[in-house]
Amino acid sequence: MSLLKVRFNRWSHLFLPLSVLVILLLINLIKGVDYFKITMVNGVFYGNIPNILFGAAELVILSIGMTLVTAAACGQDISIGESGAISSAIFVQYVLNAGEVTIWTILAGFLLSCVAGMLIGAFNGTLVSYFNVQPMVATLILFLGGRSIAFIIDGKVSPILANPISNQIGTFIPGVPIQTPIILTVVFIVLVAVVLKTTNLRLYVEAVGVNPSAARLNGINPKKIIFLTFLIMGVCSAVAGFLAVNKAGRHDSVNLLKFIMMDAILAVALGGNSLAGGKFSITGSIIGAYTIEVLNRTLLRLEVNPEAIKAFKAVFIIILMVIASPVVRAFARKLLDKAKTIVTGDSVRQTGALDEAVVSMTDSSGKEE
Amino acid sequence: MRSEIILRMEGISKSFPGVRALHNVDFVLRRGEIHALMGENGAGKSTLIKILNGVYEKDAGRIILEGRPVHFKSPQDAQNMGIGTVFQEIALCPNLTVADNMFIGRSRDAVVRWKQMNEKTAEMLNSLGIPASPTQELASCSLAVQQMIAIARAVDMDCKILILDEPTSSLDEDETKKLFALMRELKSRGVGIIFITHFIDEVYEISDTITVLRNGELIGEYETAALSQIELISKMMGKALSDVAAIKKHELSQSDASVPVFAAKDLSSTAGVRPFDFTIHEGEVNGFAGLLGSGRSESVRAFFAADKVTSGEVKIKGKRAKIRTPLDAMKQGIGYLPEDRKAEGIIGELSVRDNIILALQVMKGFFKPLSRKQAEEFANQYIQLLGIKTPSIDTPIKSLSGGNQQKVILARWLLTHPMYLILDEPTRGIDVGTKVEIQKLILKLAEDGMSLTFISSEIDEMLRVCSRLIVMKDREIVGELRGANLTEQNVMHMIAQGG
Amino acid sequence: MKRLTRVGLLLLGVVFVLSTVCGMVAAEELIRVGIVNLPPEESGYRQANVEDMSRVFSRENGYDAKQTNTADVNEQMAAAMGYIRDGVDYLLISAAHASGWDDALLAAKRAGVRVILFDRAIDTDPSNYEAALLSDMHYEGQLATDWVLNNVPEPINLILIRGQLGSAAEIGRSAPVLNAAQEGKLNLVWDGTGGDTWSLEEARKVVEAAIAAGKDFNVIYAQNDGMAQGAVQALEAAGISHGKNGKVKIIGFDFNRFALRNVQAGYWDADVQCNPRQAAQIDQWIKSGNIPAGIVYQEEIILDTDTIIDEHIENYGINPDPGKGVITR
């Protein structure tokens, strides 16, 4: 019982992002009961769910980096799409100039693009951490200029990446029943989980985001940590760019990952993270990213008129954000408690810890006695 | 003497799920009375106040205001009925003018009448003797004046009852005097004032009546003049008188000839302290005395490289050490509990567990995280050791009371097993019981061989704990006291004569 | 140090004198042209357009041409005014926004500068410029729609994937399809958009949604090549055949070389030209002194698997050529 309680407390912050996702899935299910149906096409799983996982790959990866940047720097990186466009342009140039394309060329090109992503991250990170520029302002520079840089790297055209390995990365590897971008997303998430498990990244980032002065007096260098999150963001951008360009089969510096930072920021917010930094939940952001993908597809599934699709999306997002807001969250908890007290008399005891957290959340001025 | 009752709270009870905050508490306030509400952390003072000003709804009981039962649904309700509250943190806008702050959110007209507003403000400030001009920017006023303006604002909203929640905690002595003058003025106008503070001297200086709460229950209402300080403390703590006075400091036997644990020479930092020397030996507890702004905090911050060190050299156990960052200092076995708990101590949103293990974790390094189990063990161990009151180790530290937050920070440093621990105002803003506990803890640690520097604005506290006091004035050390010379008189003298 | 500065100054002086002399000599024989265009990084189309302008309006070809490429319409107008002050003979404009150009055009008129619009129209009285050489988006749409009506077996069930809603290209390329649907010549089974960025990913999602909804369709009419590519990716993943011998016919726009190669390989079915190369025509007008009045539409073509040849791809295509037989999936 008590173990269960601990588990529940630890994951309770995911309750709302998940409920939002479930609501959307239910809408889809009502529209057609075959929503979750999965078939095999050419030896690969096919259906709405694989499509969602495939389509959201880049957004999921970017929202992980955005979560970290948001948590530590208490602001957002708006140049992630441009950063992805630049690093993937370098990847494409490397592959096109390598002559014969083998898995090693692709890998080397990918690593090179990661380095490029990190350099971009270092540039943004230096501005934010060492020159104290607001993250949005610092990253505005590349947001505005990044695509021109990618365009020049591309040699002022849209180079074609028509080789079989790229195609397999963008679609599927024969004999593997899951599309490659989905596998790579999972691999990336696992890597991030390992990093979080084997380092103090979470503790440091949260400490810096909540209270940089206190973090500094405990031996953490807030500048380094903020810088580090931008480096990680750079890698995320490079990976997302890599996936996007292999999916597309050509490098379109103008449109590749365009405006994706909007969705990435939204994913972070939907995941229950504060955009003002501090404690973060990467799991929440990942759920948020998939939620956005599901939302986009839900609008299509409901056959919303193309002219109205933006308005519908806005309305949906407002509703989702309200559902995920702390106010509604606290209210939901209260209702839940009341329901419990009605069902069992002494349940107050069991949920004590949770409720106190709610009390302190609903009334933060109550902390000082 | 006793005048007409304006407020009567009867049988007030309030529970939060799992916690009984108030149980059957009565409280009475009279016209023109300054009524101190006393109690340790968790006694229920804040809950009672928040029920009175409409933040919380009571579970049971009655509130009778000027003979009529009332029921507040919101803070706005309470305000409209004439109950004004001024909190510890000033809730005004520093970048607006004084007059703006007096009237913000109150004007019902879309158009603001600047001239009228300024005139009215000037009149108000004048009548209350507040030294500020209506057109001055609020941030340019001292904290005390800002506090007074917050009070004036509350009073101006036709208030009959004024609640002051720790209004003096960030004021110095002079400023406190000014605030008290204002309180007396309001008292003479018939305003009933409820006053919450941790400074017992203040209670005796200003209040007429004291109500003591403990663990959510009413202990009693007393006339201030009839209750001795030591009685008050024992009522708040629920302990016998002998316990409170029982702190005995252990006198240092070592001579200065032994190698000091920490020695600094010609140390100075960007915080602007003149280069100074300092040593501390094993098992020694010393302190820096001086008025606010004398440089006592800035000095100890330099030991920890909390500010950028600009000159000087440091020796740890006789060996030269380079301390450029707090991490360097931590690795040399130095711990530092900062003066400003909220701004520099706690990581508010993080759990009690994370706050406890933070310093140890950082010393271990980025790539060596403690396992969850280890972290929980450490946290639980220190929660028990220091008697930290928290619903769970996962509770965010910001929802603990001030005293418990401070204990968490102490736990954080104790967990690193420092050789030398610097405690800057560890007892500020926390209740008497915890203060005594912390003092005892300091002496216990010293007995076990730890060296400590202890700073407090309450001199008697330092006299009780420290075997040596370094006296500062105007960012310079003006002298040192030890042994029999260690008296309040001597400290005052030294400050008065020095410099 | 001092000496270095002096040498530098001297060199600078020499360069300056030489360049003015050259300029004076050149000015006597060359036709002076000011070109106001959009930046090449806007799109592959624009890159081809800017490149074409630079190639044709060169010194070798008898022109003294200056180019300003910016997406900011105010900068464009400022550049136009600058060229008028410089006393150019011709002003060639591709406007970032269609409105607000009257002042600049009148100034040109007063100064005797002849204005030719290319690629993008301006909302103004036709007397304010000499000629405008444009792509007729409606005509392009008509070419594609006619191809569908003639080549797709009945019943025609079409998925329309629009570009940025409200853009001239989207309106022009949508109208003939919508008309045909209204007249009952074809069924519009799905109406979607790739959004403001004419996005490949969005187009893919549109087709995936249509498949998931169980729609039966045999044509995808995507208003640019990138969106056609996304649509085909969705078909591939779902195992639906397409192209020359397949079930679903694919039409794209813009003549990207990769798209033309896909058509040539029978992976797609047809592509409609949107010609970015107006320079040669304008050059011919200027040299002949015979400039038509008002709007002139370029002749544009549609190519399908039967009509396409390598020369088309080489001469009319934009962006890099992946090579013969290479399919860009």
C-alpha cells in the first residue's frame, strides 16, 4: 500500500498531461473505432499509432532539449529549427562529398552534424550564460539568420539525398517491422534516461533553475550548467535535423523544421513544466509532444476545413492548457479527495502527503508560519 | 483600562487534510490595543490570521466583528469590513511612486486624478509622520518607510483592525523604532493591532496583551506587563523554565599556538571589506559582532569565496589553499549557511531530500549521483537527527516553516561533515524553541571537534555560544573579545569607540 | 605602421580612380538596369530566378545592372528610389508585397525610368509601369486539371493538397480543380493543406488522414513538389501503388529537377512548370525596344511520363539534378 502510494506520488505530475492525451485519443476513437488498428504493410507496422510515432519523432527529440533549456535558463531557445537546418545541411554536404555512401559515411556525417549542433548550442549558451542575454533574444539571432547560413552551406540549392541508406533511415530497414525514425527516437530517449540516471544533470539543472544564487553557494556553477543545457539542445537539434532530412530525402533549408520551436515550447508546457524554469519533467514533455502530434492529426481526422484548421487548433490548445493548468489540477485533486472521503472514511490519512502538497500549491503564502 | 471589544473569534477550528492546524481557539481584540500573537512555528498563528483576513475558510467557530457575526469568503470581503493586513514581505510595487502605491487597485474611476491623489497621499503621510513624499519612487525609500507606507495604505482603507505579520524582520533597530511610533499613533486613533514577531524584546516594548498558541491550541491570553519573558518563552515552548536557561558553553582550552584549522591573511573581496586576518582553531566557536552593514557577513563570505576574493591568502591546517569558488571551499572542508535563507539557502521547489543532499552531491561530482536509496537514507537520518518537521522527504522545502527550512540547510552542511562551518544568522526569523536547539547543536558540534563561526544580530545569543567575538565596524575589524571580557557592554563599547 | 597606412591610402586612391574611369567608360555603352528582387534563400524557385537575372543582365550582355534582394518591402522601395536617383534606364521589380508602390512608380515615371515588373504583380494602375511578365497560376492549375481530366480513368477521386492558403499560387492553382469538382467532372474526396510553409510533413499527414478515413482516391494534386513528395511517402508507407503503372496519379508543381526525374522514372505522373526565368524575355524586349503594355503571361508547360525528356529537365528544372533514373522518395 505505502509503496503504491510512493509510486503514485512520484508519477502524479504526469496525470494531467496523460489525461489530455487520453481525451484526444478518445475523440479519435469516437470518430472511428478502428483508430488503434495496426496492420502490416511490406513487413512494417502500419496504422494511426505508427504514423503518430513516426511523425512526432523530431518534435519529441527537440522537446527534450527544450525542457532542459527551459528548466535551467528559465527561457526558451527559439532557434532550434534553424539549428537543425544548419547541422543537417552540414550532414548532407559531408555525405554528398564523400563519394560512395556507406553506413560509416552516414555515421561520420551525423557525428559531424552533432558537433555543428553543439557549436551552435555553445554560441547560444555563451550569450545566455556568460553575457546574460535573455534566451529568446540570444536565440533570435540564429532564428533570423540561421536559414541563410544553411542555404549557403547547401550551395544555394536544395541538395538531394537520394541514397539507399538515407532512405532506410527515413523509412524502414527491410526485415525490421518498425520504422527507423521511431526506433531512433526510442534510442535517443533511452540515452537521455541513462544520462539522467548516471549523472546529476537533473539536480543541477533544477537547482540552477529554481535558485541560481543558492546553487552557486552549493558549489554548482550556474553559468556552466546553463551552457551545458544549450549544448544538449544543440545535439537534440542536430538529431532532429538528421531525422528530418533523411525523411525528406533532400535538404530544404527554407522549410526544414520551420516554426517547430512553437510546438516544442508548447510540448514543454503541456507536459506540466513551468516555462519560468525550475523543476522539470522530460516524460511530461515527451507526452506533450505526442499530444501535439495527435492533436494535429485529430483535426485532420475530424475533416476540419483547411481554412478553419488553425482556429480549431488554437481553441483546442487553449482547452488543453486550461485542463493542464495548476488551478484545474488543484481543483481535480480536491474533487478526488472529496470523492474518496465519501467512499471511505479514513482515506484522508492515506493521501495526506499529496494533499499537503496541494495545500502548499494552492496557497503558497501559507509557507511561513 | 480595558476598552471596548471590536473583534471576538470563538471556537475557531481548522484542519488541512492530515493536519489539525487550529482547534477550538478563542481570540479577542479591543479598540486601541496592540495585541501580540505568539507561538512557535506550527503553533497556528498564520492560520488564525488567514482565517481572520479571509484567505482560509474556518471549519468551525464564529467571528464577531463589532458585535455582529461575520463570514468572510475572500480577502476582499475582510478588507471591505475594515481588516487590513501587512505581510512580512512588502507587497507593493517598488518602481511606482508612493502615491501610486497608496492608490493602486483602489481607484474606481478609469481616469486617475493625479493632483488629488498626490494631495491626499501627502496629507496621509504627514498625519502619520511618515518621512516620504508622494511623488517619490517607492524603491528610493528605506525598507522601514516602505513598510510604513504599506501600513498607511491598509489604514487608509478605513481599517479598524490592522494585522502586522512580522513587520520588523527586515528592519534595523532605528527603523523598528519609527515603525513602533507609527503603531502607537494608530493605537491612539483606536485601531486594534494584531502583531506577530519573533523578537521577544519587541513584544515587551510595544504590546499591551499577549495571546500564546501552541500546536494549534490556545494556551492563554496575558497582560504583557504581568508576564515575564522567561515565562512567555516557556509557555510558547511548553517546557519548564530550567530547560530554557540550560545552555552551557564549553570553554576553549587550546592555546593559539596550535595550528589553526583555517587561517586567512589580508583577505578582501569584491563585497568591499578591508583586508583582514582571521584564524580559527579546532573545536572553536567564534563570532563576528557588529551592526547591520558593519561587514560581518561580507567577511565570512570571503572565506567561502561567496563573493569574488580580490586579495589575501588562505591556509587550511597550515597548508596554503586556493579557494576561488564555493566548490573549492567545500572541498577544503568548509561549509557556509548564508544569511538570506530564501535567496541563497533553500532551493524552494525542490524536495527536502534534494535540499539535504545537495552539497554532498555536488562534492561527490556530476557523474556520481547518489542512488535514490542512499539519498533517502541520508535525508531520513538528518530529518530525525535535527527533528525536521516535514510531511515527507518529497515535500518541497518551500512549504516548510522557516525554522524547519533552516534545519534542512543545516542538515545539508552537516551531511558533508565539514571541518569548519560558517553559520550566518542561522536563527533569524525562526521560533525560540528552534533557536535554542540550534545553539545547543552548535556547541555539540564544537565539542566533537568542528570549528564554527556563528553570526547573529542578537548579541546575547552570540555571547551564549561563542568563546571569541570579532567586533566589526564600518567594514573593518575594530577588536576582539574573549573569556571574561565577553560581555554585551564590552561589545557595545568597542563598537562605539572603534573605527 | 604609419608607412603601411600611407601605402594603403595610396592603393585605395588608385583603385578609386581606376574604378571611376572604368565606370565612366562603361556607362557610355551599357544599358543601366536596377533590379529589385526577393532574396535567393526564400526558395529554390527564387534562387533560380535571381541566378537567371544575374546571368542575363551582365556586362557581357551589354548591361550595367545592380541587384537588391530583400524580403522587406520597405527596403525594396528604398532600393528602387535609389536606382531612380542613380538614373537607371530600366527598373525591374519583383515585389515582396503587392501594395504601396505608387510613390516609387510615379517617381520612376517622372524621372523617365521605364519599369518592368517580373514574377509578381503590383496593385496599381497599369499606366504606372510598362509591362509585367508573370506566371499565370490559374493557367498552371488549368494545365494540371486538364491533364487529370484527360488521363485519369473515371471516376476521378482527387485529393487536393493546397499551399499557403490565400497566396496567389494557392488561389490560382486551386480554382480550376474546384471548378471541375463543382461541375461534377471529378470528386474532391479530401481537401487539405501543407500550411504556410507548404510543408512536406503536413502533406504527408493529410494523405495519411485520408487513408485512415478509408477514402478511395486515384489522384493527388499537390500544389508544389515538396508536398507531392510528402504525399507519395504516405502512399509508400501504406503500400498504395502510384505513378505510371500505379493506382494513384501524382501531380506536383514547380519543376524541381528531382520531381522531373521522379516523373521520368514513372514514380510520379506529371509536373507543372512555374518558370522562374523571365530574364531572357525581358532582355529581348529591352534590346528590341518593343516592350508590350500591361500584363504578359509566360508560356508554361506540363510534363508527364510520356512527354518528358532530359533536355526539359536540364533547361527548365530548378535545384540540383539527382541524376537520371534516381528516384527521390
